[in-house]
Amino acid sequence: MSVLGSLQGLAQAAAERAGAGLWAGKRLLDEGGSEAEAALLAKRAHCEACAADLAAAEALQVVVAAYREALLRAEEAAALGQKNQAVLSKELTLRAETWQQAETLFASLGPPQPAPELSAAERD
């Protein structure tokens, strides 16, 4: 069999699997009715919430680190006589501490539940 023939065979198999997946998703909803639809929407929402939870935890870490860095730089500038940096340092300290508290509170929740696995039919 030629390389082209192999590629065409692979493309045909992929197209058949994709079509079967679409029909499986439709069949899942058709046979399950509104109950299946509600369950699927809940499962997908759970997956999205888990992803958002992880993203929020990562974002909190970035914000806390950024404020720590900004505070460090403002304190260095204030030590060199930049008076406006002393005022800025106070504001940055407040924000850094607040974001640190938010990060600590968020971390106290523990890791989110693992996202549920979606079958091929549910993903379609």
C-alpha cells in the first residue's frame, strides 16, 4: 500500500470515528431526554468550574508575587529618598497583605475536586 493510500485510509477512519461520535452525542440526548441534557450540562459546568478554580489559584499566586515585587521596588526607592515611594509603599503593603489573605483563604479550601471525565459522546 502506498503512503497516499495509508493516509487516505487514516483520514477515512478518522472521519468515521468523528461521525460516530457526533451520532453518539445526539443519541445520548435523544434517548435520555431532558434528564440527560440536564445531567450533561451539570457535568460540563462542573468541568468549567474546576478549570476556573485552578486558573484562579494560579492567578492569585501571580498577583501576590507581583505585589511583593512592587513593594520591594518601592521600598528600595523610598530608601534612596523618593518620598512619593513611601506613600506608595503603604498602599502596596495594604494591597499585598489583602491579596495574601485571599490566597491563604483560597488555599484553605484545598484543591478542587477533580473534573469529571466526559465520554466522547458527552464531549460532542
